[in-house]
Amino acid sequence: MAKIKLTLCNDEGNPIAGVKAKDYAIEVGNETLDEIEAAVEDFRLKALPEIEADLLNVAQERLSQQVKKKD
């Protein structure tokens, strides 16, 4: 088993406030090429929607703060 830890960072490399690091375990079996490819595909299907949701939430929060500043 392999583990992947994702931390979303800004352009300066600092973790984005309000977004927690996420740990993912991937099962690579006997580590054949087919098993590794399947594990990576499974990881992609699990992780990318969560990352997209986190990024959308951050963008929505920034937009809300900008609107409040204008008022």
C-alpha cells in the first residue's frame, strides 16, 4: 500500500487557509503495471472531485470577502 498526502498551496507555496491536507491510501497490489495504473485511476476518481470542491469553496469565500469590502 502507498499513501499520498495532498496539501493545496497558493502560488507562494503556502498552504491555503481553511483547506485541510488530505491523506489517501492506494492499493497497488503486487505492483504490476496494470495494478499501479488501476490504483492511480482510482485515486484520481476519488481525489479530483474533492480537490475541485475545495478550490471552488476557496474561490467562493474570496468572492464573498470582496463583495463585503465593496459594501
